[in-house]
Amino acid sequence: MSGKQLPDEYYQLLGEIQAIDFVLVELTLYLDTHPNDMQALQQFNQAAVQSKQLKQVFESKFGMLQQYGGSFADANWSWGTAPWPWQV
């Protein structure tokens, strides 16, 4: 995909993934100091599910996002063929 114009959906999904993963980082930091906050735990779990779902949608359309077993490989071993995040 590198060098080609990417569809708007690529950027939209990538932005949504980055936003929800930011929420997960913030909730992780909060829960490190407030481990008994049940509402925060619930929000974390909901965000984790949402992150996983967004990544599955992205990968089904645009290829692998994560290496070392974080993503399943497709039949074409697409890891590294899509633009890196800093290239878009």
C-alpha cells in the first residue's frame, strides 16, 4: 500500500484505534493507583473490547497492525507492506 492513496476509512479506523488505546493507557495508569475502582475497571474492560474489535476490522481491510503474535498473519504475510503509522 505504500505510495498509494489510502482510503478515508484507513485514517478513520486508525484514528479510532489510537484514541481508544490512549484511553486504555490512561485507565491503566489510573488503575495502578486505584485498583478497587470498579467503575474504572468496567471502563477499562469495555475499552479493551472496543480496541480489539476496531483492530480486527482494520486488519481485515488493511493488514496486520501488530507483530510478534499480536496479530494473525494473512496468506500474503502483509506485515510491513502497509505504511507505518508515521508514514500516514
